[in-house]
Amino acid sequence: MTGKTVLIVDDEAPIREMIAVALEMADYDYLEAADAREAHALIVDKHPDLVLLDWMLPGTSGVELARRLKKEEATADIPIIMLTAKVEEDNKIQGLEVGADDYITKPFSPRELVARLKAVLRRATPPGVDSPIEVEGLTLDPVGHRVTTQEGALTMGPTEYRLLQFFMTHQERVYTRSQLLDQVWGGNVYVEERTVDVHIRRLRKALGDNYDHLIQTVRGTGYRFSTRAA
């Protein structure tokens, strides 16, 4: 499997099924939603790597959902491909203006869909998610799921690994405990904010004396990953 998860948002079950088969054949995991409300809950909880979003949905439209996702910090970075039967130029422009990364007009072939999806994911994927990322000799390899230094491999738990991966792909920015819970644990996981502090301590211990300084405490706010002096 590619390790990537795609959320299919379309109120027509046959279209969701057709897309699901194409994704399965291309080794993608997928989730399904029939309306904007269900889609938003899945996005907050599961953090899919990409959203295939139908323009016409019952209740809240796909365009309104896209606009909401791009406004919310926790979901703003998730790439969106709009699916629609609308071919008018202004509709395409509107879809792109609210933050969609690409636009596919129905009917489309599964091969075209997968090709466009791969292209958007390549553009949207920072180092450290698909390819190794290195900072001052500390290397995170997402494919091998290893963290190494010049002295050898580091041992850490799965939550500490996810925390480090998030930090290394979002450097020099302060995140509150609440934001870290959303990004690393998932929006619908009910964990106390002080749990973040526990895992930060474990991560620093796993990094050791040579690298624990990279995880900085910002008093009264939260934490950041930085190579600069605090």
C-alpha cells in the first residue's frame, strides 16, 4: 500500500464505489462520506492525505466545505480535488479560489483521476512524510519508520515518533498543546492536554543530550521544533 488515505465525498453511492475500486487498484486506502457533515467529522478524526470532494452535496455544498477546511488551521493543509459535472469557467475558478488544488469534470476515467491525485499528493507532500528528512545529523526515515543519528538508531514509542515527525515537518513554529493533540492524536481523541507534556518528556529522553534541545518549550504557549537558540 502507498500508506496514503483518500476521503471520497459524494452523495452518489455508485460514484463512490467506482472511485473506491480505482483507489484500491492503485494501492490507496480510502474513506467514504455522503455529505459535508459526515466528511468534516472524518477529516477531523482521521486526517486523510487528500479529499476528493463533489461540488453538489445535499445540505452544505462541496465548495462551502472546502472553504471551511481551508479556514481551519488543523485542516488547511489537506489537499482537495473538486469533482463536478459543472463545466462553466466561473465554477472552476470558484472552486480554485476557495482553495481546491485541482478540478476534475465528470465523467472522468479512473486512470485520469488516479494520475491527477498522484500529482497533487506529490506537490503537497513535504520531506519527512514520504522521503527522509535530516536536521543537524538527526534523520527521520518515514518509509523505514526509523530515527537515526551518527551514533546509530534511536528507540522511541509510536506517539513520540509521530510527534517528532510532525515537528520535523513543521519547524520553527509554535504549537499549543491543543493543536498538537489535534495534529498528532486526532481531533476526536479525548486526551487531556497534559498528556502532551508527558510525551514531550519521553521524546526528549529518546533524543538524548545531543538533540533534546531541538524540542523547545515556549512558556505560556506550547512547543516548537527549532535549530535556533530558544
